[in-house]
Amino acid sequence: MKILVINSGSSSLKFQVIDSESEKVLVKGLCERIGIDGSFTYKTDKVSVKEPVAMKNHTDAVNTLLNALIDSEKGIISDFSQIDVIGHRLVHGGEKFTGSVVVTDEVIQAMTECNDLAPLHNPANLVGVDACRKLMPDTLMVGVFDTAFNQTMEPKAYLYGLPYRYYEKYKIRRYGFHGISHKYVSQRAAEFMGQDLWHVKTIVCHLGNGASISAVKYGRVVDNSMGFTPLEGLVMGTRCGDVDPGALEFLAKKENLDFSQIMAILNQESGVLGISKNFSSDFRELKDAEIKYNEKAALAREIFAYKVAKYVGSYAAAMNGVDNIVFTAGVGENDSDIRQEICSYLEFLGITIDELKNRDQGEAVKISDSASRVNVLVIRTNEELEIAREAAEVARQAAG
């Protein structure tokens, strides 16, 4: 079964075609700067192309990638019918979706009703769905939600200390995000360690420009650091993470700001970018600057590591223990110094790190030493593969 995986953003569209039996990536690519000047990247084992392509909208982008797939020189199929399923990454399903589903008019309507919960993501996701439905109307489409894996959280974890009527009226609660990554990584960790997923406690640290931590107890999420929106939780690249709402009222009055301006600051000017006095939101650049004695860059990285460690410690308490702590995503997979600093706070859990293994690179690496009471791992996340797996399973169920 060939699965076309689509991850649609406001001005970009990432894609892969994955063979569900071998789980081999047949092609991957990116349509970016849609509606601006347009750029198309396309890679297979034999071909690598990056070229300017005018794409005025997402329908043009999908048409560009489909034409590349059947191209006589660089294509991997001869006919669109050889794509069995399209799997779409969909960010916010609210409480309506606890798993992946066949995309129908009813599903699209339910997602549209969640647009207020993810105004930057859901409309862009739906534009990608609409473009695919126009160009491949007979192909089964599956929606894989970033919030679905987190829907096993209990009310004690997801409710805020607000009047309950606001949950009843508006579903204001914590939803958690990066669920596709957290699901893949927690399962891969158990597989890598030869553990039974349903008898293991794992904390997944998805650390990138957007960052979240999940507590996965016996295969089910009990908590996730992100909340009603992806703004809550850790200090991130440009997002503030946890902050006292009272400070926002104070800031608004002092700076004469309205709430849209406050939200722009919290989402786009905060995090390690803001702490480093606008030096960078890129952890690699912050690391280079720290080496050169840039105090604010060093402070930004220090605060990030401290916040991660605090969440890990609290989630170990929430699960009454932990077997695996896993680092993943851009920072988690590649920044050994950040991992070392985070783990230095966790010695009370009996964690000891092998400094040489911590420098290793690979799809899955154990970086704790033999004396450590908790396994510490680095696992390369693969959201596209998880989407393909989910889409293939839904397709099999739909076929009966």
C-alpha cells in the first residue's frame, strides 16, 4: 500500500510517499512559499531537485507534487490510482477525535468548528485536505490528529482552575500537542528496549523550536505540557511557555497594549529569543554564542534546560515512577549539552549518563550507563511514518 503523507501549513506543504509494507520512504519533498514566489523540493533515491515553481495556492502545490510523482524521469508511479491512501496531519480535533478517521464532510465540519482552538494550524490543514479532494476525489483520505494521542488524559490533568461552566460552554481545557511524535517515540522506545509497551512508564521530551513533554503510562498519555494552545508549558523558541496571567495584565497596562498585541509577544517575541534579547531562537546559534560568553544566550539555554527538568520530575511523580526518559526532535536529538544539563537535575531519580554515548548519533541510542536506574534514550522522531501507519490501519478497517 502506497501512502501519500501530507503536512499542510499556511504557506507550505510537506509530503512523503511511504510503502506501508516495507515502511520505505519512496519520495519526500516540500512545496514552500505558496502564494509568494514558490519553491519545490523533491527527493528520491535517484533524484534530488529543488527549483522555483509558481504556486498561487495549495491546489497548485498539490498539483505540482502529483505531476512530479508521475513524471517519466523522476516519478515513482505511472498513475494516480497507485496512491492507495492520503494521510493528512491535522493539528486540532478538540474532544471530537480520539483517533485517526476517514476524512468525510462531517469530519471537515467538526474540524472547522475547532478552528478557534488552532487558528494558525487548522485552516491551513483543511486547505491541504480540500486541494487533495479536488485533485484526487476517489482516493481514500485519513486524518491523523496531533491532539488525539493526548485524549487519554483524565480531568484531573486537563482541567484548569477556572469556573467549570467555561469548560461546559467552550471546552476550555488542556489538550496537549505533538501527539503524533509522542506516540511514535514512546512506542519506539519500548520496542528498542525490548519492553512491553503496556507495562512501561515513559517520559517523552519533544524538544525543538516548539517543545512539549508527555507522560505515557502503560501506552496511554496521562499528561502533556502544552495546554489549550501550544503556548503553555516549556519555554520554546519564540513562545513564552508558562507565565502568570497577572503579569500580562500588568504588561498591557504599562505598555498600553491590547490583547492581540500581547498574544503576538507571547507567541513570536518570547521564549529563548526574548530571553537572549532577540539574539536568536535557534538553539545552535545560542550554543555558539554561549561559547563566546554571550551571557543572555547562555541564560536562555539554562532556563530551557531547567524548565524541561522540572516537567520531567513532575511527570515522574504523576506516574509514580519512570522507566524511560526519551529525547527527540531537533534539539532533543542533536544537542548533547542540553541533554547533559537536563539530566544533571535528575540524579535523584538514579540517572547517570554515559558521556561518550551521549555524543553518539543514530536512529535510537541509549545514553544512560549501566548503573542508571532509568533508561535515558535519544530517538529520532518520525511523524510521517506514524501518519502512514495510522492511515494504513484506518484503510484496512474501512475495507473490512
